[in-house]
Amino acid sequence: MKKIAISIGDLNGIGIQLALENHNIIKKIVEPIYCIDKTMLQQASKLLNITIPNDFKIVNKISKPFTIQAGEVTKESGVYSFASFLKAVEMAKMQDVDGVMTLPINKKAWELTGVKYKGHTDALRDFFFANAIMMLGVPNMFVALYTEHIPLKEVASKIDEKNLTRFLIDFYNSIKPDSTIAVLGLNPHAGDNGVLGDEEKIITNAIDRASKIIREKEVIDSNHLLFSNPLVPDIAFTPNMRKNYKYFIAMYHDQGLIPLKALYFDEGINISLNLPIIRTSVDHGTAFDIAYQKKKLNNLSYINAINYFITT
């Protein structure tokens, strides 16, 4: 059974409730080690009125204890959630665990602490000096993001042939798909042959270059198409298109995540690819609006994120 470090996320949110409520389920899938200390665990348990399981394994020291403020963005919770994440990554680097699963953090809370990263994936790039790729989805449909948390007005300038070529190669090598990877265009109608924008020419060139490089290094059936030509974004996720593709590459955040969450909001997970460790996460936020209200939480994303470890 694989041993997994679970970064506890923002303790003002729902992460700790998910961990406590679902421990008896996930311990049958992996051996979890929760990156939270006794003081904070007992405080959260009391607020939630959930008994701490006897076999709930934790670590000794994370960060300075603080008073949980349900549903609030605080510097203290940001410090603790980042420290919990660092501990989980350290355990993976030392090979004390087989992977890292992260519960949701609050980006503003991290910002208040002075943390420069906008999220886990940004941080993992620095920690491992690697071009980590963010992929989200469910077993029958995954979406990888070429650009992530940047303003929409900056996306077009980031469509660079060299960088996109590298991204396509890294993504292919990370998943080794047995089917064609769908690549979305940037513009409406995929540019309509330059009428609505010419970024698709760059995307096409990157696809051609990446395909050539991959084929030179691997023995691949010449009839197998590695990547699609740039797809018209507004039909890429229609039912008929999804019959043909399992993996999609979106040029920007909302292009890929709006359809994914419309289809699989409760089930999706977040996976970091192109790293020396396996990292998964729930594909939802801290849900401050329902934190510590003792409501039963939807656990599909959490369980799916844990299950991913037994498929890799």
C-alpha cells in the first residue's frame, strides 16, 4: 500500500473536515500521513464535533498554532497551510512517502504571508526546477493548461512556438497516451484561417515540431496522429468530440476549466505532471461559505484524488 503525505490546506476552510470524515475510506486505498500537528487537529476536531480516529497519523511540528476562524482569510492560516505543504513535499523528496495529496489553500492567505506563489503548481516548479504541468479532470477526460493563473489579456502574448513545443513534448512524455491529444486553438473558430487572429499558425507550427521530435525519439506507428490540429474551442468539448479524445490541451485557464467543471464539477481532480514526484489535489477551493457548519461534504473529488495513486 502506498504511503501518501496529505497537505492539510487552509484550516479556516473545509479541508480538515474532508480529511476527518473520509479517513476510514482512504486508509483502505493508501496509508495517509496528515501534515497537521496535534494542537491544530484537536482544535479543528472540537469545532467540527468529529472524533479523531485512533489511526489518524500526523506529524509532530508544522508551524505556530493559531486560532481557527471559520470562513475567514487570515495570514495565520496562510502561514500554516504553506508550512503543511512544504512538509509534505519534504517527505516526498526524502522518499518517506510515495506521493503528495494537497487539500485546498486560499491564494490570498498565501499572499498575506508574503508567499510569492499563486498556487501549488507554481511552487512545485521552483522546488524541483521543473516545468510542472497542471492537468485537471476525471478518468475519461483530462484538460492540461498551457497558461494558468494569468490575466486573460496576457494569454495571446504567451503563445510562443518554442515554449509551446516544449510543453507539448513534456505533456506527451508525462502521460504516454495511446490516443491523439486534442489541442485547442486560441481564437473563435480557431482563427478562421487568419481572419480572427493568427496565433493558430504558431500553435500549428509547435504541433508539427513537437510531433517530429517525439517521432525521432520513439518508435510510433506513422498512421498514429500524436496531436490534433488546433480545434475550434467552442465545439472541442461537445459529446461527439469527446468520443474521439481523452486528453485536451487548452491555451488558457477558463477555456479548459469552464467545460470541465460544467461536466464534472464534483468529481474532477488536479494533477501535477512532469515532476519527480506524484502530486494530486481536489479540484475545488476552501469553500469558506460552508466551513465548520457541520454539513456533510461532497467527497468525490477527494476520493478520486486519492484513487489516482493506485493507477500510477
